[in-house]
Amino acid sequence: MEKRENIFLKKSFVAITGASRGIGRCMALKFAVKFPPNSVLVLMARNVEALESVRTELQATTPNITVLVRQYDQGKTDEGYFNGIFDSLLTEGKCSKDNFKQVMLVHNCATIGDKDKTALQLCDADRVRSYFDINLSNEFCKAARDMFFRVLSAEEPSIRVLTYAPGGVDTGMLRDLEANSSSTPFRQMLNGLRQDGQILAPEETVVNLVRVLEDNAFENADHVDNYGQTAQPYIDKFLN
């Protein structure tokens, strides 16, 4: 297979969703020090105050990278909500798309929904639809997502896609589930994973992701876990 260039060597325009905390915040901090000067890093999430805090950290450690913040709610699916987002960001950053060798979009949005309700109690259609849009519709679902990205990469060879499975990660979302889940077996399972050392810190899984991107040896539209192992043979078996 042809050896590809380290992704971080190219001057880039990078947008990271869910960048206000957890894995997204860690990706922003780890990625910023890797990209060449004058690259642009866009932090996107619903919590602007938390995004500004991440931007402050980045400006202190990587002053040669332009950091922009944009409030972004992936639960909104109105067509007009997305129109012009990146055009306005390019204007804000005083640059054009021609200034960059590559554009990278990191999709990192998820929500646990209403953890206090059982499945039978989920009666608010609007809230259920919002959770569904965030977790499923806007990045597609399981094998369907992988099939979509495979078709996309075949139709548009200039677009390179990686699905990265971070494993069990010690984020606020996971701790919230551990503390408040109504399912005792589920809590016990999470506690067992933690005791066995199978729950990673965000920094650990992001370091593994950085290594995958630096090596850049994955096949287009591949599905890679946090150990660098591809899940593609299993997905192929499921799809076929």
C-alpha cells in the first residue's frame, strides 16, 4: 500500500464538534500542537463559555494557530441552521479555503438523553427526536454509517474518512451514567470495566488517535479502534 503523508504536516482548517469537554476538548489540545503555523482550529459545541475556556488554553500553548469558537447544536436539523456556517468562519478568521492544504471535520457529538426515565417513560416526542438526531441521524448509525462513508469515499476520492472507536473513556458522560443509571447491572458492568483498567482517560485514547492519523495507513472509510485495530472485517461480514 502506498505510504501516505502524516495528516498533521499539512496546513489545515479543522473543525471539532463537541469540543467543550471530554474527548473533544482533549483532541483540540492535542491536535493544535501538531498542525503547522497559521492553521485554523474551530471549536464547536452548545456551551460557548466552556468553548472559550478551551480557546484560552489553546492560545496560551499554540499562539501560532488561529482558534475560532462557534456555538453549535447538532440536535437542530433545520436546513437553514447549517447554511453558511463555514463561510462565516472563514470570514471571521480572515482567510479563504484556498489558504489550506486540507480541511478536517471531527464529528464528536453525543448525548445520553434523559437518564432518569425508562424506555416506556420516553413520551416527549420532541426531546426523543432531538436525542435521535444528535446520536444517530447526524452521523448515521452503526453499520449504516460505515456503509454511507464507504459509498461517499468511493464517489468522492478526495474525501478521506476514518471512523475511530475510542473505547470506554472516563468522561463526564460516563461518570454521569455510573452515578445515575437506574440499571444496577449496567452500573456493575461499568464498575467492573473500571476496576479492570479498561476505562481510559481522554488523553490516552486521543494519543492513540493521533498515532493513527500520523501513520495515516488506514484504508479510506476504515473503522479503527483505540488499539489501532481495524473493525472492517466484522463490518463487512455484517453488511454482506
